[in-house]
Amino acid sequence: KHRATIAVCKSRDLHWGLLATKDHRDINLASLRLLLVADGANPWSLSSCDQFLTVFQSKGLRAEAICPCASSAEGLTVSVRRPGREGVNATGRGVLSMSALSYGVVRVDQENSLTSLTLQDCGQVLPGAVIVIVRMEGSPIICKTDEVGEILVSSTGTATSYWGLPGLSQNIFKVRPETEDGKPVGDGEFVRTGLLGFLGPGGLVFVCGSRDGLMTVSGRKHNTDDIIATVLAVEPMKFIYRGRIAVFSITVLRDERICVVAEQRPDCSEEESFQWMSRVLQAVDSIHTVGLYCL
């Protein structure tokens, strides 16, 4: 009807689009040149994109039209996958070891392994912009190629400050990356995006979490989104509401401990709920090698 060529959505919209089966009959997505998935930092966006493509490929949707991007309030759009590109470095995905990621290291893992995390790229950096990956703690030292760090961007298209907060603005918007010797890299100033990730082959940007969702337990880093994904994988539909779940950490005896809060369905008995909780505890322990303090 509209013959739209560009559409913007979140991965959750793709998920709900799959459920609205009544509307699928008359739809034709052949005119769509760019389907911009606007929450590329979300670990679920990969499965949402894959499922959406599987269902709607028969309705004219092209695989190269699906374009994830990485963005934040401070860095604005950091990178975006270009539509219609083909070739070796046009798109990429990596199967990474969750255990290695918790130590801030990129290690390839076996596909379909329970302890692996599959990521899709968020495209290449925008024209005229420069990005570097720096360590999350201490001075902004540039990471090695196999280290996960915070993505910094230098571009004319970023935010410049927080209103009325000069001290915080200096720390976020005027960062000068340096080498391990303490020498500054380049002349320009960089902006902290709050996104955690690494650079893949061909300059592809991979995002595996955000600084806000980072919890450090016994020296290892875990992302709240990854824990939520594991909790939701334990057949939650009968026991809890999917969208009503929170993961955070509290300090106990000078270390962080992970807490999960989920809203129980009214028709779920206490016994069923306890069985589900025990399965969640086992799943988080075996996949992330970390114990939950409170569920």
C-alpha cells in the first residue's frame, strides 16, 4: 500500500511483528531497502532479526535490507550497517565465549554451545568519524585487538556536554586516549559512548553490552542483559511476565552480588514457582559461572 523504502524499529517490534499473524497475509516488504534496527546494543536483536527474516523472506524482505546500528545518548549514532552491501566484510557475526567475555577478552567459541554468545555486527563507523576501544577502568588506555572495552568516538555528530554538569562533561566528552606508555593518541578529543564492544575484521563494530548494565562480581564482568536473556530462556511464559524482570547488583561484604526480580503470574502456584527458580539458579550458574544472591 505505502511502498515504504525505509523503516525504523526496535528488536522488540520485530518480535511483536511475528506474533501479529493476522496481518501477515496481505503484507509485501519487497520495496523495503533499509530496515534499521535501532537497538543494536541489545543481545536479543540477533535472534529477533533472524526470526523476522525467516518469516518475512517469503513476503519479499531481503536479508541485506536488515541493518542494525549502535548508538547512545552521548555518541549518538556510532555505526550502522549499510543496506545492499555484499562481500566478505559487508556483515559479520561472531560466536564468543561468555567466560572469556567476563574477563574482558574476545575468544571464539563453538556454535550452539550453552556458554557462548552469538553477536551480529552493528555495521561500520560513520564517514568522517574515528572510533577507538579503551579499557573500562582507570586511564583511557587503548585495548589490544582481542580485548573488550568501551567504545569512544570522535566526530562532529556527537553530543558535547551534559547541561550544567561541567565536571562530568569533562570526563565523558573530552577524553584523550593513550597508549600503555601514557602517550596520547592523536590530537582530537573523544566521547565515551557507554557501549562496550570491540572491532572485528573489516572495521565492523561489535557491541556486547553497555557500561550502565555492567556488574563486576569477584573480578569478573557480567552484563544485566545477558543474565536477563538466560532467565527468560528457562520457559518463563507459565511462571512470570516476560517484560517485568529486573537484574541489578548490590554490595555485600565489599563485593557485588547479583539480584533478579521477576513478577510471578497469579495463576502460578508457589511450588511451581520454586521449581522454576531452582532451574534459573542452575542455568545462570552453568552458563555464566556465577551464583545469584537473590531471586
